[in-house]
Amino acid sequence: MQRLYNKNISVLVVCQALFFMCNTIVISTAPLVGLQYAPDPALATVPLGAQFLGTMAATMPASLLMKRFGRRPGLAFGMIFGVLAGLLGWHAIEAGSFLLFCLSGVLYGTFSAFCQYLRFTAADAADASFTDDLAARRARAIALVMAGGVVAAVLGPEIAKATRELFAPVMFSGSYLAVALLSVASAAAIMVLALPQPSIAEQTAAGRPIGVIMRQPAAMVAVLAALVGYVTMNLLMVATPLAMLACGHAFADSAFVIQWHVVGMFVPSFFTGRLIARFGVRPIILTGVAINVLCVGIAFSGLELAHFAASLFLLGIGWNFLFLGGTTLLTSCHTPAEKAKVQGINDLLVFSSVAASASFSGLLHELVGWHVMNLLALPGLILVAALVILHQRSRPATSPA
């Protein structure tokens, strides 16, 4: 079983790396493409908002599809949308169509919705291979798969820069052909995944009502930690290329900052799982809150390249602790028969909020500026910390979660 586990985790790491390479390319280029073709500068981040709307719309159908047919067929189907998004993005830029570029974002968001379940598939791989200490094994499996994003941190921005002028004088269209090719590679890799098909009971049993499950204090902490972590990260990350451009920094500088941001997002995954196993989920979530507050402080202190790089690096680490902590905690809140709807609702809530933050990030930057945007992240972080502390005080001291 250890060999099968290693094989499945390796496949998921490769797919996660390819997915986040695509993400890094899109994050680095989409706001600038939007700025070039949008009828108004305030609409520059609307294509990224469309991406997250696509994710929001596809999240629940993706989860239910995997419940019915299994992880491998569901994920393979989802990779097709990445290919379509890349091809349409290339065509939209070549044609100078802002509307088509937004539609490409919707398709990419659908692709992203399926790929978000790679982390839950890692928990399934642990469940299929082990019978003891499942909470700790799930945490490590999820963290290892998320660590695949380290490859994206190195290669994603480099691919964006290398393909930016591939079809010069039209800029960035080559980057979206790269997205299509990376999605093809991801689809090929996922076909090697070897997990058991869902049982009849898992496919048909309804479990508890979703309201009952989500009213559990642990479930509320899990969802809010992932939601606030992702919204904070997304709100500031999407606006970073625009803020840096306004400050006179070159595209290569913003690609460098995004590169270090992605390093911060994924390098901690090599030890986050072990930290969760050692100290518990809630201390890791609180640490993520503290790191994000520090990120805001650095961003507020200056507009030099070093300020952007350090702030975005810490923003990535804070996201890692909050998102992995929330994801791990959520896996303890449901039975196998309930996981599709619970995971689907979780991601629907998270990416609905992320869609809103992406859609309004450019407008907020135009209206209030970079410094105030950073301050707007603080109330959500304070709310997460308060809920974790209140829940911790109400739990038995011997509880492992």
C-alpha cells in the first residue's frame, strides 16, 4: 500500500505543479492583458474575476461528478477546460477581444475548480493506503501535494516571460498557448492515478443535512480560515502588477515578485503537514493570521521592489498556513458519504468570495490605492483569529484537532 500511496501522491504533485504553473502565468499576465484591452482601466481585473466566477459555478458540479464517477475520470474531464481556456485566451489576445478574453477566464476558472480537488484527492490517497493516524497522514498528504507549487514558482514566471513576445508585436498570446500545453500534460499525468472507485454507499448515501455539518464549530473555523486566507491573498496578489506598474516598476520586476510570492505559497508545504501533526491545526491557522498581518505592515511601509517582494512572499506563507490548515480541518468534519457536498460547499463559499475580490481588486486599486487595500485585509484576519480562539477554549484539552 505504501508503494501505491507514493505513486498516487507523485501523480498529484505533478498535476499540482502543472496547474499552478498555469496559475502563475495567468496571474502574471491577465491583469496586464486586461489593462491593454479593457474599455476602462478600472475593468483590468475583470478577466480574473470571470475566472473565479467560472470556478464558483463549476465547484459543486465538479465535486458531484467525482462522487459519481471517481477522482480520476472527474479530474481528467476538468483538464479539458484548461486546454480550451488556453486556446481561447491565445485567440482573444490575437483578435484584441476583451470579451473573448473574459470568456477564456470563465473556462480557466472551470479548469481551476476541478484542480482544486487535487488537495482533497491527496486525503483520499492517504485514506486508501492507511488505517492508523489518518488525521496526521491526511495533513502530510495534502501538504506534499500542495508543495508541487514550488515548481510553479520557479518555472511559471519564466514561461510567462519567455512566451510574452512569442507572437510579437501582439503581447502575451504565446503565454496562453503555454497554458493549453501544460493542461494537456496534466491530463496525461492524471490518467496514471490509481484510486478505488467510490463505493455504492458513498455514491448514494446522503449523510447528515449540510446545515448540520457546517454548523459544527470545527467546520466553521475550517471554511473561514480557507476563505479569508484565499481572499486576502487574491485581493492583494491580483492588484500587485497594477500597483507595481503605477509605481514605475517593469514587468520583469512584477514577475519576480509573483515568483517569490508563489515560493512563499508552496515551499512551506514541505513542513506544514508535519507542523499540523505536531501542534494541531488551530495554532497553524493562528500563525497564518499573524504572518498575513506582518505582510500588511511591510506593504504599508513602502513602495520599493523590496517592499513588494517581502510583502508578497509573506502573503504566500500566510495563505499556505490558512488554506492548508482549513483544508485539513475540513476533512475531519464529514463522513465519506458526505465529503462531496461538504467539499463542494466549502469551495463554493471560498471561490464565491475569491471571485468578488478578484472582480473588484482593480476597481479598489483605482479608488483607494495600494496602501488602503492592504488595510482592508485586516478585519477578516482578526475575525479568523477570534473564532479560532473562542473555539479552542470550548474544546476538550485532549482533542487532537
